[in-house]
Amino acid sequence: MRSWRRSLQFRTIVVTLALSLFALLISSFYMAITIGNDLFQSRVSQVQQDSARAIESAQNILDSSSDAGRGSTQELMGAAREEITRASSSTMIAGYRAPGQEPSPTGPQDFENVRLNAVVSDELRRLVQNNPDEQWWQSVSLQTADGNRVPGIVVGSQITLPEGSRWEIYIGFDLSDTEQTLLFVQRTLLIGGLTLLLLVGAVAWVIVRLVANPVRVAAETSERLASGDLEVRIPVKGEDELATLARSFNRMADSLQSQIRELADLSQVQQRFVSDVSHELRTPLTTIRLAGDVLYDQRSEFPPATARTAELLHTQTQRFEALLADLLEISRYDAGSVQLEIEPHSLVHLAEDSIEGMASLAEQKGSDVRLVAPGGYSDVEIDPRRIRRVVRNLLGNAIEHGEGKPIVVAVDSNEQAVALSVRDYGHGMTEEDAQRVFDRFWRADPSRKRTIGGTGLGLAIALEDAQLHGGSLEVWSRVGAGSCFRLTLPRVLGQEVAVSPLPLPPADADANPPQADTSDAAPHAATDTRNEKGVGV
């Protein structure tokens, strides 16, 4: 089945052989039937002629004899039998007195060859008795001396003795030679058909190879081109259609290579521009930040309008610095120069640290951040700085858009992976917005006031960090039901993850948000510190 699916040459040869075999079977069957019928009919005509000639010769002997006594009648019958044997070349002869005539003790008696014993049917005898001037025949099965059965024919007719008695004469003919001829013809047809089938298969193999080899070369060249080998081309031979296809393919490859190189050069220019601009801006930005910090620290001595200006300068300088840092990080990803600093670390502990760091912001927004961690306590191979940045970004977005409702951070694990999800119960997003949420500088509502002043690159960088670890970052959102971001990471870097430990959509996708915890012990963060025994640590 694998060869059938993957090899055009194999599939074409098999189909050709199958159709040729079908055609040969039909033609051979028709020829065998036709030849068999012709041989049988030819043999029937021959034995009828031989039988008619033998009966006529015997009747002539009887008619030419003079009237004799009963003893001479027996001699005449014997002479007639000898003539029938000579003229028909058959020793299988049987004679029966016609019904309605009394047998004579001194006259001829019924006679029968042993091979015709119980062969002549009653139906044939009735036809011969009722039609004395006609000749009748019947296909029979004759027994040989060794006990085998062979096909044969019995021909019946009547003769009249000089004294007026009528006799039924039956002559048997062995058709074993005709059967051997038919078997020889059938064997010849079979051998010829198989030989022709092999020849058709060989011809099909040669023809398909001439056509399939260029197709195979084109397919292999296409795969190499798709894998990034832009220098590969199809060899061009001749001036036929396949050569035209090869030239067209090579022109297409040249055009693609040229465009890809142009795009690569343009991308490198853009990356270099972003990197250079970011680096060049850091020096004046540092000066502006230092001056802004001096003004910000002395804002209490300024008039209200000047103090507010100092505060705005300080806030926007911080945002500008964060934007430059994100731009530099994105440029590193685009240039492929990012390297992970792998350390064994617990995702639960990292989530606890991130929640603690975002506690003041959550308190300002009135959100109750809860940690539910049935698993994920054991150390896994991650870059803690990057994963902490991902978690803080997801928490910041949840607090920003959670509309003061509870936020649930879940951590769990299985044998292959650990996962963290951040679930908020805010306004949510449409399906179209959810598909674009990881795009750079994209915002679902640009006019919305942002508390933490994001740069629009946070989720794009978070997605790059997750993929750099060999994991994934996915989102589920529904208008009116909130959003859920799920981060899934392999336990060992490079290990393939089949199933994430946490569901997406979340289990409470259609449920109401949990009630905020109003106790004094944990106003903003409730942590489930159950161990992960039995979850494949």
C-alpha cells in the first residue's frame, strides 16, 4: 500500500497489468469457447459423414445380395458390420432389431460393443425408431480400458435386411483426440497470454520510467527548493514537453530565488535599522531619563502645572525605555540571535513570584488573583527570566482587561509538559480579535486607557519566548465571558508535547466568574499549594 500511494511508476504499471490481464482473460475465454465449438462442430460433421457413408455402404451390400436362407442372413449381417467398421474407422458398433419384429433363433441377434454398454439413451433410440430415413446423433461419455471417461458421439440410423427386417445401427466415435487438440489450444492461449502480459508489463515499465523519472526529479527538486536549497535546478534535456516543463520550473525557481533574496536583504536592512536606531536612542534617552528623574524628584517644589509636566515626562520616558527594550528584543528574534539561559526552575514558584510582584496593580484594579496549582512544582528546563516575563505580561493583560473581577492562574503538569493559564472574566474578545492578539503593535481597542502603558509588543514577544522553548502560547476568548491564555512548555527542552496538562477552552468557559475573596488573610492572592503526587512528576 505504501508503494501504491507513493510511487506513480508502480501504480501505473499495476493498473496497466491489471487492465491487460482483464482484456486477455476476456479475449482468451472468447477464443477458447469459439475454438472449442468450432472443433466440436467440425468433428460432429465429420462423424456424421463417416457414419452416413458406412451405413450406405452396408445397405448397398445388403441390397445387392440374393435372397438367402436364415443362415445366410447372419452372414450378411456380419458382412454389413465389417463394412461399417471399415468405412467409419470405428469398432464401437451396436445393432438392435427394431421394435415390432419377432426375433428368430437362427437369424441375426442383437449385438453391442462393450464401450457402448448403457451409453445409447432411450431418447436417441426413439428418434431413430420414429425416423428410419434420418440420422441422429448424441454427445456421450465413453469409458476407456483403464476406467477413465472421455467425450464421444453416438450416431444412430436404420438398415433393412433382404428378408425385410429393420435394424437400429449405432456407431460410437471417440473424441479424445479432439479434446487433446482443444487442451493444446488452451495451453497455447494461456502461455501466449502470460507471455504477452509480461511483454506488456515490460513495455509499460519502460514507457512509465521514461515519463516518471522526470516527474520524480521535478518532485525531489521541488522538495529541496521548499526546504531552502534555492540553488537546486532541474536538468534540461531535449526539446519535448518535459524539457519545456523543466525550463519553466527553473525560471520560476530563479524568480523565487531573486525575490527571496530581495526580501531577505530588505529584512536585514529593517532589522539593522531597528537595532541601530534602538541603540542610538539609548544614549539620548539615558540623558533625558536622568534629567527627568531630577525634575520628578523636585516636582513638589514646582507650580502644579510644572509638577504635572514633570510627572508626564517621567512616565513617558519610562514607557519609551520599555519600548526600546522590546524593539531590541524583537530585533534579536528576527535576526535569530536569541540564546536561552536554561536553568531548572519550578513554574509554580515562578507564578507565585509574578503574582506577588503584580499584587499592588491588582489591588488598584480591584481584582482578586488566585493561584490554583495541582501540579507543576517540580523543576523543569526553562529560561526563568523569559518565562517570568511571559507570566507577568499575561497577568498584566488580565488585570488591565479583567474589569475588577477575579483572575485565576492555574498551573498543572503531566509526564511530558507543564502548563500555566491565566483566566480573566472581563469583557473578552471577538474571534477575529483573538486571531490577531499576538500581532505586533495590535490592540483590540486602541482608544482604551491603559493603566500599565504597554508597548503593543508584549504578547508578540511572549509568543516568541514560548516557541523558543519548544512550547506554545494559545488564547481562548469570548465576548462577555472573558479570556484565557495558556502557556505550555516541555519538561525537557526539545521534547515533543502531545497533550497540554490544562484544557483550552477552560473548564469554566460557560460558568459564572468565581466570587471575590473578601477575607483579610488573602485579599488579592489565594494559592493552592497541593503537591503534584500522581500527576507524572
